Amino acid sequence: MAVDPVCGMYVDEATSTLNAIVRGRKYYFCSTTCLETFLEPEKELNRLRFLVLFSFGLGIPAFVLSLAMELRPVPEAWMLPLTFAVFLMATPVQFWPGWRFYRGTRDAIKNRSANMDVLIALGTTAAWGYSTIIVAALLLGVPNVDPSTYYDTAAIIIALILLGKYFEEVAKGRASEALRKLMDLQPRTAKVLRDGKEEDIPVELVQVDDLVVVRPGERIPVDGVIAAGFSAVDESMITGESIPVEKNVGDPAIGATINKSGLLTIRATKVGKDTALSQIIQLVEAAQVSRAPIQRLADRVASVFVPAVILSAVGAAAYWYFLGFSALTSVLQTYHLDTPITASLFVFVAVIIIACPCALGIATPTAIMVGTGKGAENGLLIKGGEYLEKAQRLTAIVFDKTGTLTKGRPSVTDVVEVGGTREERVLELAASAEKGSEHPLGEAIVRRALAAGHAPSNPVDFEAVPGQGVRARVSGSAVLLGNRRLMAQADVPTDPVEPILARLESEGKTAMLLAVDGSLAGIIAVADTPKEHSAEAIASLKRMGLEVVMLTGDNRRTAESVARQLGIDNVIAEVLPGQKAEKIRELQRAGKVTAMVGDGINDAPALAQADVGIALGSGTDVAMEAGGIVLIKDDLRDVVASIQLSKSTVKKIRSNLFWAFFYNVALIPVAAGVLAGFGILLDPILAGAAMGFSSVSVVTNSLTLKRFRISSRSSRRASRP
């Protein structure tokens, strides 16, 4: 079975006759409608390519013939047939390939707006219409008619503009290359254990809680948790990390990643559209069609710019008709402009065409498409152009503590000897006493002992004392592990170690005392430790001139201890979950453009309130939904990377807008004839070429974003999500 990529219905591959191979992958469809919908972008590109070839195929002969008629005297008997031949070649170009501009003009008029289609349709129609009047006058035998026509100008201009649009479409396809690669990562089948047998089924039929077998070298078909086996998994296509990540029982597995070595059995937790890969694709698709505020500004400018250009063209044409022709007749004749009407039409068409803001219309979307695609390649999911734009204006970054700056689970930080008991023995006894405990602090001690190569013994007479610690017998010895109250009840003095306890507690750590057979034997300190790269990320943000704030519900002593380790100066502690969004509002009222970085459900209101919400991919679904940027990896350096990418993308947008306006503003006066006194006029055909080149240059400038590299990415070491 396969899934229709348009409507999502199941299709039997064995019997289906509706299929298509696109970029080397075969797709199956449930109906002709779905097949046609899926292939429409490919068909549009092919249609545009044909129209370009058709336009040049007729436009170039028309241009060559018109040029020959201008350069060499033509017998009067041949003038009308040759001019009519040019008419026959140019007219199909005007009303078939050029029809899209008339359609765009009609839509603009209906919407009471003005766009680039208005300029193209107006300019080429003026050239074609004037030329048709000349042909009609010649046919009617009207005396003293200037036989000069501009059919070739209109045809070549349409061909050049369509060529520019074709290159734009090709470039857009290349800009979406990262998205297409992501779509092709999804395995088509999965090996599922059912009734003790291994079945090879379409990945779309895998259900939550199914056990999926993944052999070495295969892609993991769904998101899940390792149920059995051990292996190294290549997650580079999702997280951007080049080093495979070791996976053991209980570790998460991401769909579409590659199992490198061992045999894995994975319990499916997310399938179909809920998998990480599907979510990435949906986010990138949404971002690439979104409209940033800067793009809406460009649209508003264009709506004023187009009417201004039309007025300028009419004014320039009127000048050359009534005043300019008589003053510079000799100059105009070198361009074969022998009458006032031909001179004014020449200038009118040139101004209209050179001012066409085609490049303005694509300046923002092409940069956003490339930027969001590049972000997806590096594990940065940007949900829309507005977040790209806002991120580069940030002045303050607010971090949640637990699970964001810290690992979110306690770890052993210190093992202190007391009374001559060695550290290894202290850790071994404490882990044995806590073996089987479900308390997070006990689990942390057991994990540390196992990591150090100690095998905890099975405790006897285990008793958990609520709020104090545990009692147990280990290898025949009575062991106590807990706080001061537990020691006081057992008459174990703690005065000799109070300075050590005070120091550990001042560092925000939870200190547990170990007593063996009534004598103090050691101290074990546990804390929620900072993530590996948190301090590096904070330092990078501060170097960028951003204010860094920690926002947490923890007590102030613990929060300030973590802040000191990370280099954070501003700490807002003891904040209830419902108050986090209000703290963000306070920063915004102070004039700060604020980002919130978090991972939990309680962070969602603050993520939504912030100018830019940045959610960790390892966090809750609610947090990821509220965030405008999602970091696939559990690495805070990607906060820095997302801001860097934002700055690079907006820089490209601004340079695109500059060049789009530069061509228009700089060349409009030339097209209007201000340099005619120096013998320089801008031919409408050259104007069309320059306008097309401006669009191509904008797209090319956007594509240079594909060279964006996250600083120090190559030096990063893989970490588990």
C-alpha cells in the first residue's frame, strides 16, 4: 500500500495505474485529479519554458527583419509585405505568451491596485497598438506615414520578461531543495513484529505502540523509543550532527535517521503526520509561503510606485511629443525616430518597461525560502518570515532554567569522603541503598555509580523515610542516606561537616549525608547541572550585545548558583508558571524586543507572548506549537545560530530591495531621455533586458544564503536529543 501525496488516501500499488516518477521517486494516486494537482508545478515550469522558446522563436526573426528594414533602404513595394510579416510574427507573442500580463492587469484593476503586470501590459500594448495603427494606415494608403513599427520591441520584451520568470521558477525550485530532500528521507516500508512474526508493511500502516525492527544500515521508519538493542544512529539529516549518537534501551529514536551498527527494536510513539520529519516538512512549507512584514512594506511601496511610473512615462512622452523632438531632432534620428509620435512612444515604452518592479516582488520571498530551507538543513525550524525578521531585531533573550539551561534531571556533582571512607566506597554504598528507588535523587546516584563501573548490591530491609531519606542494610551494614533530620533521629552528629554542607548548599546543590553503622561516612551532592554548551551559548549571545535573562520558578539561591556558572547577570526567580508571560510583557513594556527560550508546557504562554518564541525540540508539543522557532537539537548554541541566520536572511532581503529599486530609480531618468543631449537614449529592448537581469540578480543574491554556515558547527559533539 502507498499513500496519495495529495489527499492522503491509501492506494494499492499492485493495481494502481495512476503513478508518476518525480526526482527519482515513484508516487501513486487515487484519482486523476490528485495526479494533475501533484504535477501542476512541473507542468507550469514546462509550460513557461515552452512560452519562452515560442516568444524568442518568433521575436528574434521579427527583430532581425525590423533591424534589416531600418539599416537598409527597402523598396516601397516591399515595405508593406515585410511590415505585415513582422506583424504576423509578433502578434501571437503579444496575445499568447503575453496574455498572462493582461490577466494580471485585469486582476489588479478588480482589486483596485497596481502591480508589475500593469506596466508590462501597458508598455507592450502601446508598442504593438501604435505599430498596428501604422500597418492599417499603410494598408489604407494614407500618405506620408512613417513606416517604423515596434512589434519586435514588444515581442522581445515579453520574451525577456518570461525568461526572467522562468529563471525565477527554477531558482525557487532550487531554494526548496532542502525540503525535497527531507521529503525523500521517509522510508516507504517498516518491519513490524506482530504475533511474534516480522511483517514488512507500508510505513503508513504502522500504528502507535507497534514494535519496529531496524537492521544495520536501514532508516528508522517512525519516531519511537528503543525497546531492545544497542546501536549508533546517524541523525545528521535531522539534527545536523555529523557524529553518530549512541542509543540504548529507553533512548528516543527519530524517524528517517540511519541505524549504523546494531539491531534495534523500536516501540513506535509517533507515526504518519505526527513524526518529527513530517512536522519539519509542514513547518518549512508554511514558512516558505509566509509573508514577512518587510515584504508587506514592499507591496505597499509597489502600489504607489506603479501609478507614479505611469505618470512619469506619460509626462516624458508628452515632453518629447510637444517640445523635445524639435530640440533634438538630429539625435532622435540616429535612433530612427523620425516623428514626434515615434519619439514619444519610444520613451514611453522604455520608461514603463525599465520601471517594472518584478524584482521587487520576489526580493523577500526568495530570501525567505532559501533562509528557512537552510535552517531546516541545520535543525532550525522557522515557522514564518515574520520570525526571521524579528529575530534579527532582538535585544533581550529570556531562558527558562530547568530543562532548557540545565539538563532537567539531577546529577551527582560531588562525592566527599568523611572519616577515611574512600569516595568509591561512599558512592557504592549510597547506590546500593538507593537501588530500585524511584526518587530522582536516588536514580541520579545509581546512574553515577553505574557510569563509574560500580555494581550496586541489593539492599535488605529497605525503608524510605518521607522528606528525610532512606534506611537499608547493605552487605550486613546499616546504611542511612538523607538529610540532617534523618541523621539527628539516628543520633549521628553532623557538626564536623557543616562547613562542607553550607558550601555545597550555597552552590544550589542538594547535599545528602551517608552514615554507616552509626558513623558519618560521606556526603553526596546532587544538582540539576547545566547542559554542556549552555555557558558557551550565553557567552556568544552577550558578545552579540544581547541582554540575557534567566526566568525560573526555582528558589533564588539555586537560580543564582546556576546563573553564576553560566555567566547570567539578570535572574528572575520564584516565578509561578502563570506569571512568566507577565514578566515577558514587563520587558516588552521597557522597550526590549524579547525572545523566550523554553521547553515545557508552563513555558507556552511566555513563548507565545514573546516577540520570538524559541522552543526546544526535546520539549513538549505545546511548547513547540507556541514557539515561532523550533530547535530540533537540545543545544542552546542553536539559539545563536537562529539569530545569525535571521540576520543573514534579512540582510539579503534588504540588499535585494536595494538592487530592485536601484535598477528602477537609476534608469528611469535615462529611459525618460535626460541624457538625450549627450546622444544617449535607452532602447526599450535594452530596458526589458535590464529589467529581466534585475530579477535574476535578486534571485542569485538570495541563493548565496545557501553558503550560510553555523559557526563551530563542525566542532560540535553529538548529544542525545
